[in-house]
Amino acid sequence: MAYTTINKGEDHFNTALTTGTGSSQAVTGLGFQPDWIWGKRRDSTGHNSIFDSVRGITKGLETNQTNAEFTSTDYYSSFDSDGFTIAAGASGAGNGSSQTAAQWCWKAGSTSVPSGGSITPTAVSINTTAGFGIYAYVGTGSDATIAHGLGGAPKFIITKNRDTSTNWPVQLSFYTAGAGALNEDTAFTGNFGDYFNAVPTSTLINLGDTNGANKSGDKHIMYAFREIQGYSKFGEYGGTSNADGPFVYTGFKPAWVMIKMKDGTDNWQILDNKRSPFNIVGGYLLPDSNQATINNDVIDFTSNGFKLRTTAGSWNNSSYDYMFMAFAEHPFVSSTGTPVAAR
């Protein structure tokens, strides 16, 4: 069996770095039509804006806020075959004159709604090859299930109530002691059963009865990720408080990594290979804050994982454990068995 089914991570995930013009601009060279765009201004404060093809190009959410969904034509105007188009004067998408932004993009795909589950999504977009699905659904207010159609149990799930001001519940299926919130720097807590009443199975995602994930009559959106060898990895590591820090094996050279202290209070943090093309990787952004780029060097991206190069507590404190979410630039070994060199 081949090591991986994905030889080029950029066929399914890619980062576009944009500089604003104040006018409509087409962003090309992505390599696919994105179904999920997560945009963040880099040079100054700006919210983390989320748009996807299931809700529609004018429907936005912000991961650093609890606000309900908003409708705006001032961010993006289209999902395109090789990228996307930013709307004219879209300061929210980092398109004000000379503004810089990172646009993280994922490809989903099939709009066929999976059968099964007590809640049937109103719309979906699912990429079984890359293990990624987007699901729009209406809550019931009672424990419920949704069929995900990913072909294996997802390890990382993000949800958001679109109609009501709520947190962004996050489930890590490998860490069943609690759930977290993407918009908060707080530790993962024991409210696991409130948002998600069980770990997901190979066919179903299990929802609790709270407003954040399943409020009766409210519209919700869910992003679910299954781990794909050579392309995506979701896990945890223990801090060491040593500048020659822990090595975290992913099985690929990372293109994008998000890290959060699980059992303590500190920000979520994102690094990518486009803003930091050479080691040491730094210049991270915060999903739970509107803060501009923080220019500290913290990690090496290697051919098969990443290595911590800082003693900063938000990355590598021996008193804490950390979760990570990572996507590949390319696998450690291709589908033909060829090793791929480090950066």
C-alpha cells in the first residue's frame, strides 16, 4: 500500500499572501477552487474572517469573536477555479491600499449529503481524499448525530452557531477530557458532553444539546477533519521548557501548523510556509485575537514534522501539554516510495 494518496499538499490546501489595492483583485495560482477561506490581516489589527462555499461568498464569521454570521459584499466576490476574487475596497479581507493579509484556503468538493444521523445537513461540501468536510445544519436542542461521509472518524471538529452569539466549540477526538473554544485562550475544559456528547465514529459526529453546537432552530456550520497520512496530522506533545525543544512527527513537511496549550490559558497560534519560507519559522497569527503578526521565531519545519526552538510558554512549557493541527506541503515519502528532501 502506498505511503500516501496525496503527493502534493497544495492540491488541497494552500496559502495566498495578498497586498491590498483598494480595488477588486483576482488572486490566482492557488491550484484549486477553494471551498473555505480563512483570512487574517498581517500588518495591523484585523479580525479572522471565515467564508465558505456552503454558506455562500457573502456570508462571514469571525473566529476571534462570538458574533453571529454577517452578510457582506465587501470581503470576497467569488470562488474561482484557480483561486478567488477579493471585493473592491475590502479592508476586511486586507485589501485596503498596501494592507497585507494571509488567506488560508482549503478544498472540499462533493455536495452529496451523506445519509444517516438524526440531523440531515441542509448543504455540504466534502473532500474524502483530503479528509475535509463542511456541513450546514439546523440545530435540534437535543443530543444528535450527523453523518460526515469522510470515510473515517474525524479528529478535529470546529462548529459555530450562525444565528446566535456563541463560542466556537472545538472537539479533539484524541483528547476526550474536554472541549475548547477557537475564539478563547482558555484551557480545554470538562464541558465535552455539552458540545459533543461522544467522540466521532467512522460514520457519525455526535453533538450535545448546547447553543454553541446545536441550538434548536438555529443555523450552524461545522468543519470536520479526518487525518490523512502524508497530508494532515492532529495530535499533541508535551512541553520541555528547553530551547532545543520536542520534535513532533507528522509524516510530512508542514505547510501550516496551528498550536494551542490544552491545559492552560494561552492563545491559539498559526504558522505557515508562505509567510516563513525558511527556518526558523516565525511570524505567527492568533485565531482568537485581531492582533497583527507577532514576529518571534519558534519552530523548524522539517521533512517529516516540526521541532520547537523556543522556551516561550505558549509553545513549550514543561508544565503543559499542547495540541496541534497540521497540513502538508508535501509528504515525507511519495506514493511511489520516493523520500522528499527537507527545506
